[in-house]
Amino acid sequence: MSDAPVTAVKKTLQHLGERIRSRRTVNLFLQQPVSRQLILDAIEVARWAPNHHLTEPWHFYLLGDEAIQQSIELTRIVVTERKGEKFGDFKAKEAAARPGWLVVTCKSSSDARLEREDYASVCCAIQNLNLYISEAGLASKWATGPITRDSRFYDLLKIDSDKEFIVALIWYGYPKITPTQQRKAVSEIVTETD
Ligand SMILES: Cc1cc2nc3c(=O)[nH]c(=O)nc-3n(C[C@H](O)[C@H](O)[C@H](O)COP(=O)(O)O)c2cc1C
């Protein structure tokens, strides 16, 4: 019997493992436009994340040029308020160099356990999305900086903070510089029991 199918599965697994390993958080992006359809395709895939009770707790806000400009200015304001004008200008300049902006929210719930499980699902969805765009040659940065907790950002995107909360601001684009990363040895993080 041919072992071709086994070899094909091994290759697929190697490819998948390498994709997961090589996805990196990127700070610097090329000024190269990204197809909106590609991000919509990534969102379509993202929502297949595991999700207890199938609550589908996620919502994706894909920002257009006007909302991006407003978000850059809000970054300047929020950071200036906290750390002064010089740092505010620096952060606004940094933000202006990020080509794509996507905000992911999770449904709020008065049931703490449900909200925790929903949050976990949204995080899985974000990882799905990040892996998908990584496979397409893009990179991203998951940010949870002060702007993501500011009511003015919610207002700008018309997000009802009584109903949902921001889990991630995802900047995406084609990477200019891809950093390296490390993880602990598997033996340090695994306990095998009898
Ligand atoms: C919930 C969450 C929040 C994060 N928030 C930030 C952030 O605010 N700023 C930032 O620089 N990176 C943020 N990151 C990215 C991490 O810093 C990054 O994943 C980590 O450095 C490991 O790098 P890697 O993603 O390339 O493996 C966040 C990641 C997660 C999962």
C-alpha cells in the first residue's frame, strides 16, 4: 500500500505548525494597501471558532479611511492627556503608519461565567483571523492600549458599551520588519500524569 496519504498529512501538519509558529506580532508595516475582501474572508473564517452555547459573541468593526483618521486623532488626544503632547504626537505618528484597522468586540453579559466563555471564544476567533491573514502574507498587532478603553473610541465606532466591550484593536498590513520570538521549552509547560 502506498504511504502517499500519510506523507501528505505530515506535510499539511508541518505547514500548519509552521504557520502557527511563524505568526508574529508586527509593529512596522509597509504602506501597501490590503484588499478589504481579504479581511472579510478572514472574518468569515474567524467566526468558526469554538463557542460554548453558540452565542456568536463577536462583532468586527472594519474601519474605513475616515474612521481611521479620527482614531489617529483620538490616539493623539488620549495619549497627550495621559503622557503629554510629545508622546501623544509620537503615538499618533505611529498609529498613522498602520495601514489597516479592525476592532473586535465581545457581547457583555451579567452572567460572569458566560461572559468569560464568550471572551475566550472571541480570542479564538481573533487567532483564527490572525492566522488566516498570516497565511496570506500579512501580519497584525493585537492592541489593548488606552484608546480601546476610552468611551470616545466607543462613540466614534458607535459601539454600545452597555452591550459589548472591545477585545482587540487589530492593526494589519504587509510586514516591513518581522521580529523574532521565543517560547519556553515544552518540557517546562507540560505535566504528564500516569
Ligand atoms: C490579549 C492581548 C493583548 C495584547 N495587547 C498588546 C498591546 O496593547 N500592545 C502590544 O504591543 N502588544 C499587545 N499584544 C501582543 C503581544 O505583546 C504579543 O502577542 C507578544 O509580544 C508575543 O509576540 P507574538 O504575538 O509575535 O508571538 C497583545 C496580545 C494579546 C493576546
